Amino acid sequence: MKKQNLKHIAIIGGGPGGLMLGLLLQRQGLPFTIYERGYKSMHADRGGSLDIHEESGQLPLKEAGIFETFRKYARYEGEDTRIVSKYGEILYDEDAEEEGGRPEIDRGKLCDIMIEQIHPEHIKYGYKYEKMIRQDNGQVELIFEDGAVVTADLVVGADGAFSKIRPYLTSSEPEYTGISMIEMNSDENEHSDLLEFNKNGKVMGLGGNQAILGQRNGDGRIMAYISFKVKYETLDEYCNLSLDELKEKLLNEFSDWSSELQKYIAYSYDDIKFRRIYKLPIGLTWETQPNLTIIGDAAHLMSPFAGEGVNMALYDAYLLAESFKVYDNLTEILKGYEQQMFETTKVYAKESQDNLEIIFSENGAKKMAQFFIDMEK
């Protein structure tokens, strides 16, 4: 199909990648709709602060004409980085430059910036994808759980780690990395001592099979990911505990950690999320299809330990939109995008896995501190 004959591009998922793709397609005058299962204000409740990288995630922001708005809300001071042993020894301590290459922004604010620029008729909320049926004429019929039926010339799955679109391209499924996290939050206004320790950015407290990863957000929260290398079933032991019971259990398990790091647990309030960390195979590829592709975590799920997940989702959107500019035939557009995406993301997926192995290793704090020191040389 020629791109000038496209009548409808359906984007399944309204996270950062799907929103960015929609915004970039809108700037090219291409017909699209984003179908999101959630609600418009959902992003405020999902995830924490994101660092947006100059060489990847910032490119689409510039292409979409929203970079200056992004800079208005970005926290360049959020690049502060502190690496600490479990005993409280500070092994690496970097204060952010005035305007570095990886500023922080809250996920909700980043999504709001994009949503404000997309014409409202191009985003539909409350559309929970159920299945698709390929038609003989090359189009795809999408069926949603409320009974809505949509016909599209191209379907782009931007529907995350457990994508329902991915199985139409590959049989690969997400694999548990062996790492589970408990997301906890503290109020920086009530706990100035924790804020002083955490500074404006992130703290990586590392101790073998355990880690406490602190992160200042832009809404008054200090978020911490209490992390473990554990069997898949172990996380279930924490899920039904009350806040007090959970704190008691975690403080017991981290009893040999420094009091400064224990505060991330002790000061937390009742806003807890439980996460298992998954990944797709590094270097995953598939044969290009003429009416279907995927972006972001749907295409290359990786652990968060290189900070590349959202950056790659944004960059995927950029690559796909750029491919629309270069090629005229839809199959060539998708092939051009996928080949570039495969090459780029396998590098970052390997980096994410390598960092995971360093972080949850003996002497991980010293190894990670040395990694940052070497990067500065």
C-alpha cells in the first residue's frame, strides 16, 4: 500500500511511545487514532521520574516541536547521582551540571505535554483491545472489549511489556529477570533529612542481592525501589501485608544496611506498588509484515538499569515517523523502521542486562562507582 492511500493508522496504547508517534504523525498530516484502555489523567499514577537522553529521547521532542516546553518542566538538577554501599559509604557523588544531557521529568508531565498538542479526536480512552482479524484486502479489523470495531490499514502496538499485538509478529514472551521491586514513597517536605541525603537526583544503595534505589520526583515525593534478586514467587509474600507489617519485614531484611538508607523504607507512606522486572531476548527480530509493527516495551522490553526504556520508546516513534518521510510503500516504511530499531535497541538491551548483573553482584557498589568514574575520563 502507498502511504498516500492510508486511511487509518491505529496506535494501540497511549503511553509515551504511542503519544509521541501520534504527535509526529500528526505533524505529517497522516491519519491516526490512539486507542488507550485507561483514562486521560492516568499518567500521573504511573511510574516516577524519567531521565530523557540527549542522543535518543530528546530527538523526537525536538522534531515534535515540544522541546522548549519540555525544558520548562525538566529538572536538570535531577541528574545528581550518588552511589552508596549498603553500609552508607559514599563511593561516587556527582552534582548535576547546570544543563546536562539527561534531565529528569515526571512521566505524567511528559505525557501531558504531548497530549496537549494532539488533537483530541485522535485519542480515544476506555478502548481495551481484545483481538484483531486480518482482512483479505490487507486491512485489519480491531475488536475492543466493549464491542467497538475499528478497521485500520496499519496497526502499531505501543501496548507495553505484555503486548497483545506482539504475538502476531513473534512467539517470544517476556522473561522474569530474577529481580523484584517494591516501590515506596516518602514526603520530602516531612523528611528533610532524607531529601538532604538523596539530593536532587538519584541514590543507588547497592548490596549484593539487594538494592535501594532512591529518586526525587517533581511532585514532592522521594520514590524508592526496594529491590531484590529473588525467585518469582517471593514477591507474593509482601503483597498482602499492611504498611506497618511491610515496613517491619523490610527493615528486618535490610537490618544490616545503614540508617540513612533504611529511611527510604521507614519514612514511606501508604502508596506501595509491587513490580517484577521482565525482559525480552536481547536482539529480538521478526519478519516485516505489511500492516503491523510494534514500538517501545512491546518490541524490546529491557530492565530499567540503563534508563533506556522510555528513551527507546520515544526514539522508536521518531524512527518510524522518519521512515514515513523516506519511503512511499508501507512495507518499506515498516522494514526501514524495524531494521534501524533492531540495531539500536539490542545495544541498549545488552547494556541494561550488563548493569543489572553489576548492580546485584558482590561489590556491586564499587563496580558501579568505578563505571561512573571511568565514564568521566
